[in-house]
Amino acid sequence: MFLLEAKGIFKNFGGLQALCDVDIHISEGELVSIVGPNGSGKTTLFNVITGFHKPTKGTIKFKGNGIEGLSPYKIARAGIGRTFQVTALFDNLCVLDNVIVGLHRQTTSRMIDALIRDRHYRKEEQECLEKAKAMLHFVGLENCENDLAGPVPSFSRKRLAIAIALVSDPSLLLLDEPAAGLNVEEIDRLAALVKSIQKAGVTVCVIEHKMKFVMSLSNRVMVLNEGVKIAEGTPAEVSQDSRVITAYLGK
Amino acid sequence: MITYFGIILVLYLIPEVVRSDYIVNLLVFFLIRSLVAVSFNLLYGYTGLLSIAQGGFYGIGAYGYTLLVIHGGWPTWPAWLAGGLIAAVISLPVSAITFKLKGHYFAICTLALSLIITAILTIWRGLTSGALGIAGVPPMGGISLPWIGEVSFKDTFSFYPLVLTIFLLILLVIYLLTNSKVGRTFQAIRENEELSLSVGINPNHHKAICFFISAMISGLAGGLFASYIGFVHPMTSDVFIGLFALACTVVGGTGTLLGPVVGMLLLGTLPEILRIDPMLRNLLFGICLILVIRVAPKGIMGILSKGQGAIQKSLGE
Amino acid sequence: MSQYLINGLVLSSIYIIVALGLTLVYSILDVPNFAHGELVMLGAYLGVFLIGLMGVTNYFLVLILSVFALAGFSVLLWKFIFRPLRGAPPVTMFIAALGLVYVLQSAVQLIWGKEWLSLPSPFAGSVLFGGAAITHTRVFIFSFGCLLMILVTLFVYRTWLGKGIRAVSQSESGAALAGINANRMITLTFALSGALAGCAGILLGHVTFVFPSMGFSPLLKAFAMIIIGGMGSIPGAIIGGFFIGIIETLSVAFFSAEYADVFAFGALVITLMIRPRGLMGKLE
């Protein structure tokens, strides 16, 4: 059984057809990349999978359960984490708090517990603090725990966003253009981070423009163009595919 | 810790020191109106919801207490709590209506709902006696305390410690909530609702809770007001109560515990203590508002914390 | 019954002029000007000052002076209060406008006191229409109001300046590329908005009393009108205006004046629930 299986996804916005009969399946432990020119529907596909958009048509199964049409928070609670194309952080909270918020779906203490600060709440807060610190260490941000998230430099922002999405142990992590705006050295560090995420047992799906990044990391690549899947296979296969070359050259 | 106890003790002893009916009366109003500002701050400073509906909830709490005691024959304390609860319950449909609205549409909708509440209180003459208002609202009932005996709350001097206690308790609750996971979640929703969704937070659930608590506090404040002055009127729910609370909170500093209180003290109570002419008072209030928002958007608490930060920096160097 | 209808129609036409001024500023700033009602109030007081105290007998001179004075004052408010706050979160402009409300209302009260004044119109006499007596004043107000609506619509859609305003309101960067100075257009919009407020103030003063807080209620009604019609839309303000006018008039006729508030603001809330952008507003 696939970890994630989306079949026949259509998405229309008014008159614009952003996705047309797209299928995608991801097996546990894989690292799949979705590539394609600008406007080919990659982020829309992520948004449909994670519930930010409802598919016009199609089914999506995660761990065997249908998730199409569910609210984003329900899908997050089912175990799908994501980052956003425009790096999304809680700018006015400190870096550590940003990650602690990411643990929300794992917490069970209620508001009353928080109010009276009972043992259950305090134990959970302590655990969250430790997990968050460990995650910051994992992404290399342990030195800026108490900094405000807003002014943090761009590569740190990206790593923080990944930390937030990753800290609650999702089964599937979706990264939307994580390498955008990074220099060569940062891209290498990012690639190493993504590899270690996969090694830790998280299934990863990446949207990316930068072909080098994609080629070195992915088990499988899927190519979208104007809302349609035009190729799928190993990185080597896809890069030789004439349709793919035309699509990229044509833009 | 000791400083806090000291300050609280001083607050309780003020009536003994300042044996002035006028000043203690002012303090009572200051405390009651600060509660409204605190309730607004919970909504806006923490969760980012710019609500102008506080006046409506204040009025509902006031009328709830009044009608339950006078027509329902309820004892005063349960009636007071019930008044707050009624306001909180009415916040639920308000939440449902307003939550999908963004920014100023949300604010305008809450404004409209506050005006509708005032209009309903005026129209529903059978229940509220309309624009005549209801007089003879009983004060809060007395309680028997150990060692002290029977304590009544019929006059300013005896009412003050009651209001102060309730105020401090509510402030404590707000402090415990906002400095916890709950407050963190509220702020996350304010900062980035999409990101909050992506980590499994249900924003509407938390916004509704925030609104519920905020409306309850405003409602309880309204009930205190009614029991103190003994008279309610549709204008008790006037929209300017909410607007004034908003203004004081912004001037004092949103998102801080004491910001709304400081703002209310400076803009609401200080002018009265200085006996500034009422018309001049509003003029200065408006000028103050414009100046603060231009010069110090983070409010007075923002200036204080910047100052504190600057001092700490210079000490550290 | 027809008396109610006529009064309602006349009052609505004034409120629509207020709504036009409000929606113009909203269309170009994306923030509603909460102090707009106070500009209307100032227009009324200026009329009282000119006619009552200065004894100016030329009515159209009064109108013109009011238009220019309020246009100028509105531009001053933009330059000194609103423009410096443009980058900040929208709530700051709202607070500044709220501050203005307090400042202007109390300033007027300090100068003129709290009493309700009247603003006499130069039109005496009345005419019979369908069994009801309509004063010439009311006929003038309604006609002048409609004239203003037509003029504003023509200005915004047919003149070069009007197109400039629309361009900036749709996309400031796009307009800049076309060589349109956004700041100048915003200044023009504020001037126009102030001018409309000045007219509305004088017209309003003819049918109700003049007092410091007289601007707040028309502002709220104008809000209801532009929400229903679509914020930022000129035809929307007019259509929304007549819609609210009808609701209010029917409420007063069948129930009582207090119900007018419930139904008008109820319509506002319902609009926000089912179609927040109103009839003709742009999609956010």
C-alpha cells in the first residue's frame, strides 16, 4: 500500500484549470521530487493534498484513508507536514516557541490543565521544550533559540520552517521549493539535511526548480507542465525525456 | 514576588489612606473599565481579532444581572456569573458569523453586531423597559467572612475591595492563560493562520474560545457596573465602550498583560483625577491617541520595555 | 405613508453622498476612514457659521466655500495624519481616525457648545406630490444629491483624473508604470471625499439638527451602504445606498425608528455572511 495515493486530481479556479487528471503515489521511505516550469501546478498539488484547496475531482488516500476535502489541520494531525513556498514562520515569536508550536498535534493537555498548571500540563510542556531543542539542534539552529523569528537570515528561516514541520514526527513531509533563494553552499547543506531527514525514516516529497538538487537526492521524479503530469521515473530517465526537455526549454 | 504582594497590599489600602469618596469611586470605574480593555486585549493583542463588540457584551452582562435579580428573583452572585455566561454564550453565534471575515470586514461586522445589540435592548421593551432603562438594580449581596462577619457591598468604600479582588483574579487568570500553551497558540494564530493550520491547529476552535472568555469578562464587568451604579440603560452597551477600551489598549500596549490597564489609567482615570474639563478631556484624548500611534505604535509598554532593554544593554556592556 | 417614503428618500440621498466619499477613500487606501462622518459634521457647522453667524446670503457661495474648505481640510488630514501611517498595520490608521473623531467632536463642542443648532435653507415653500407636501428644500436636496451622484460617477469613469484614481486603486505599481503619481491621486481622492462630505453636511443640516456627534450615525449608515454595494465601488455605493434607504424607510413606516438600525445593520451582517464583497466589490 502506498503511503500517499492521489488519483485523478482535477483543480479548477474559476475558468483556470490548474491541475488536470494528475496521479501521484508515494511509497514509505521514498524521496520523490515534483519538478516543472513556473505555473505548472506543483504548489497547487501540494495545497490540494494538504487540504488548503479542495480538489474539483479526484481522490487522495493517506495510509489507506481518504483525506480529500478535509480541513488542513485534520490532514496535519493525520501525519502530513509541510513547508510553504514563501517561508512561513511565526515572526513575532522566538525561534524556540516557533518549534514548540509545531508540536501542537502531539499535545493532549487541555486549557483547564494549562490554567491550573497541573502535572500533566507541566510534564508535557517540559517534553515539548526538550523535543523542540533537539529539533533545533538537528537543523543547526541551536544558537538562536531565543531570537525573534522575523529578522532571522533566510537560510535559517528555511531550516526553522522545516523544523516546525518536522518536529511532530510526520510520516510524510512536503517541502515546497526549499532551495529557493539559497546560494550554492547553502543548497549543499540543505541537501545534506534533507538526506538525513529521509534517513531518519520520514518520507519526503520535494517541489523544486533546481534540477541539480533534485537529481542528487530523489528516488523518483515527477514532472508537471501546465497542470498535467508529463513524465515520471528515476532522475536519469526523466532528464533524458524529450517532453521534459521541450517543456523546460520552451518556457 | 514580594514586590507584587506589596503593590497588591497598597492597592487594597488606598481607600484607608485616601479617604475620598470621589477618588475611590474613580478607582472602581477604572477597575471595571480596565476589565473591558483586558478582554479586548485578549482578543486583539494575543489572537489578532480586532473586535469592536465589547460594548455589546458589557451591556448584555449588565442587563443579564439586572433582569435575573429583579425579575427572576435570583440571588446576586449567581446572577452576576450568569450575566457573564449569557454574554459568553452570545459570543458563540458572533464567532460563527465573523470568523471567516478578514481584517477590517471583521471589525466592521463586530461594530454592526454591537449596534444591533444596543438596538435590540432598546426595542425589546417588554424585557428591558427600552430606553427608560431599569433603575433600582440591587448591589451585590453581602457575604459572611470568617473573623470579620457580615460584609456588605452597598457603598463605594465597601465595593472597592470586591472589585479589586475580582479584577486581580481575572488578571491572574489572563496571565496564566496567556503565558501558557493557550497563549502561545493564540499568538501563533495571529502571526500566521496558514502555518498554524499546517501544524494541526484548528484556528476557529481557539478563536471561539478566546471570544468566549473575552465576552465573559466584558459581561462580568458589565454586571459589576450595574450592581454599582444601580441603573442600566441601552447605552450601557454603547459601542464607544468598546472603542474606548480599544484605544486604551493600543495606547497602553497590545499583547502585554498590563498594557490595557496602563492605557486606561492614563487616558481614562488620570484626566478625571486632574479634573480636566470633560470637553477638553476628549480633545486631549484624541490628540494623545494620534500622537501615540504615530510615535510609539507599540504603546507605553513598548516604550518601557525598549527603555528596559536599553538600560540592560548599557549595564551589560 | 408617502411622507415617510419621501423623507426616507431625501435622507438616503444625503447618506449616499457620504457613502461616496467614504468608498472613494477606501478604494484607493484599502482602509475605511472612520473619521469621515466628522468631515460631514464640520461641513454642517461651517454652514451654520457662514449663514447663521456671518450672515452670508448667497447660498451657492456657502456651498462652494464648504466644498473647498472641507476638500482642503481633508487633504491636510491625509498629509499629516494618514500618509505617515501608510506602511503600518491598518489598525493604526483606524486608531488615528478614532483619535480624530474625538478631537474634532470636542473641538467643535468647545467652540459652539453642545446645543443642537439649525441650519436654515434658502428654499421656502412646498409642493404637493401624490397627496403629500414636499418642502422645496427636500426637493433641492434630492435633486442636488442625484446631481452629485451623476457628477461623481462621470468624473471617476470618464475623466482622465478619475481614471487615474481608479488605476491607483487597482494597482499602485501598475499605475506607477503608466506614469501616474499615486500620491497625487490619493491627495485628489481625499480632496474629492472632503468636498462631498462638505456638501452632505450642509444638506444634512437642513433636515436634521446640527450637533457635535451628528456625523457618527451617517457614517455607520454609509458603512452599511458600501458593504452591501461593495466597498470601493461607486455604483455600488449608490445601489447599496438606495437599498439601505428602502430598508430604513420601510422599517420606520411599519415599525418604528429604532427598528431601522436593526434592519440596516442586520442587512450589513447578512451581506458579510453570504457575500462579503457586496454586490459590486472587487474580490479580495
